[in-house]
Amino acid sequence: MEAEIISGTEIAAEIRGELKEEVKELKERRGVTPGLVMVRVGEDPASVSYVSGKSKASEELGIYSETIVLPEDAGEEEVLAKVEELNNDPRFHGILVQLPLPKHIDSDKVLNAIDPRKDVDGFHPVNVGRLLIGEPFFMPCTPHGVQQLLVRSGNSPEGKRVVICGRSNIVGKPLMAILVQKKKGANATVTMCHTGTKDLASVAREADILVAAMGSAKAITVDMIKEGAVVIDVGVNRIPDATKKSGFRLVGDTDFEAIKAKAKAITPVPGGVGPMTVTMLLVNTVRAAEMQSA
Ligand code: GUN
């Protein structure tokens, strides 16, 4: 039987509908408009596209947003000074510094400078620690989006064996921290695979839910999937495609077409995890505005 396609676009729209009401209420009850500021350094094409998507989505919900663009050769001190200024700007409840930063800037230093109460990415060490002990201010957007995709598509991870491929600080590690908690929508048995994993295929085949987040085009092949598994593809890889005006197309970290015939459900790329990441950023921004105006 062909797999069900879990539409991130549809689930994201559902959450944005709920959030729009919360934004309206915040304005009416407390006179507060949630504010999000994004800092982009340089002109990396993917970052330009992501930041403009986040800005547009904010506007649609009635969230005030600004994007600050610094030149590629901006110094670390300049970026740190900008973050400090934004920490003290009451218009903005959330601050996002788009990654990756140019190589001459120490990303950790910049992320550590963001006020944890405004850290809507959930990347500050304080927030990483809070997430691990199950008391988050903010859950990182992509892994939180993955959890919502699972729960809202009727594939709750509770009691399931989840295999996460990829140990990044942005996706793999925080997703592990979310799904192991003794909480609703979590409580899973989580295995983390990475480049040091021996015989990835045999570990992956144990997954009731497999999450591909290694950043490698079509790396998860159909032989690595158990019949009836749920597959979440976090990958966004640009591969050359002469038939496209842009010269490229997007593919995930899984071999979607082949896996579709074997899995119970799978997320597409694009239209799967991507819209959820943006949506969970908006969720965090509204949460930040609520916390700061309480
Ligand atoms: N670059 C890729 N994903 C993300 C994200 O979730 N947040 C930020 N700030 N940068 C990213």
C-alpha cells in the first residue's frame, strides 16, 4: 500500500490558524504586539530565502517583524553589539540570528549573547539545558515541528522506537531531548545514529519512526526502512536540475519515491518539515511575548 503523505503545509496552516487567535487576544487583552527581529549576515541564498519566508509568515499572523542585514564582512564585535542592542529593545520579544554565519564569526559566541528569554530559536545553552531537563522556555523550531507533525498526523511517538539519523545541535540532539521526555507526545525509545554508527541500515530498520536529518541527499534508502514505518525527512538539499529556471531542485535525505511504497507514512520535501520550522518560530515568538508581558 502506498504511504500516507504527511503534509507539513496543511498541519502548519492548522497551527497558524490557532496562533492567529492568540496574537489577536494578546493585542486585545494586553495591548501587546509580538515582535520578532532577524539578523542575517551576508547574502547566502538559502539564508536570504529562509529569512524572507519567516518575515512573510510573521506578517500574515499579525506579528511585527524586522530583518537586519549586515554585510558579509561585518566583524564579530559588530554582530555582538547588534545583539546587545536588540536584547534591550522592548519592541522585540524574539531574536533570531540566521545560521550559518560567515566563517570569521564565532557562532557560539553570538548565540550565547542572545538573552535566553528572547532566544526563540532555543539555541542558547540555558535553553538547551532547560530542554534536556524537560522545562523548556522555547523548543528549537525544527525538532518541535517534527514532534507536532507526528502527533497531529496520528503517529504519536509514545512508546515507539524512534531512530534519529544526524546529531546536529539544531535538529538531531534537541529532537532526542524532546522525544525522550516522560510527557505526552514524547516518551519514545530514542536511538541516535551518526557518522560513527556501525551498520546504520540495521539500526534504521528497527525504527517505528525514522527521522532523517543528516543533510545528505537521498542517503536513507528503501532497504533501511522497516515495512510500515513512519519516515520524517528533515533534509533540504539543492541538486542541479536543468529543467528548472533556478537550475536546481530540492530533495530530502531520503529516497522518497522508493520509500513511499514501503512506509506507512512519509513527509515530502518540500512541503513537509520546512513549513513546520517557520510555524514553530512563530509559536515561540508569541510565547516570548506572553512571557515578557505577564
Ligand atoms: N539555519 C538553518 N536552520 C536554522 C534555524 O532553525 N535557525 C537559525 N537561526 N538558523 C538556521
